[in-house]
Amino acid sequence: MNLKKKIVALLQLSNYTYKDLAQHLNLSEAELDHAFETKTVEIRTLELISKELRIPLYSFFRDPEFIAAYGDKEPYYNVNIWSDQEVKLKTDIKELKAQLAALKSELKKRETLIEALETQMKPINK
């Protein structure tokens, strides 16, 4: 699906028309069509569309295949540069993930030890 079709679908959900959007952008429908067809939509235009539709600007640039291939890594677009707490929270999350990994490792060791002890106890119990 191309960008125009996605935007039209979002417009319909918000009870807006493509014509309404073009008027909001101070463009004719033909001008907006041309920009989508030739892939020359300006960032400022996308910003205005994102504000009107109340969707994040970065959503125009997200490739679902890239996101699926990203794996466990945190997406680059999740960074809030305006938050004073962002760095602290990211550091806390990183530390918590490390602690969780250490706890999982310790649990695995204990489970292995319990299995070994149970194996040794079987001949005694018979």
C-alpha cells in the first residue's frame, strides 16, 4: 500500500476527506497527488499531516520489514530528547535487564544442581 492510500484510510477513520486535508495544507488535491506520486512530499507537509491525523511523524518513515528484522534492539525512534529522565531511565532499564539475565543464569545453575542431586538420591531411595 502506498503512502497516499494509508493517509486516505486514516483520514476516513477520522471522518476527514482527502479534499479536507489538501485544504488544510493549502494545496490543491492535484498538487498533493503529484507530491505523493513523484515522492516529493516535503517534510513540513508530512509534519502538518501527522499533526492533523495525530500520528507521530516518524510513522511515515517506518518500514515494517525493517522493524521485524530489528530483533531485541530498541528502535532508534523511541528516544525522547526532551525528557530529562530519558538517560536515567534507559540506564535503569539496561541495569535491570543485566540483573534479570544474571538471575536467569543463577536459576539455571540451581535447577541443574537440583537435577543432579535428585539423580544421586534415586539409587539411595530404592
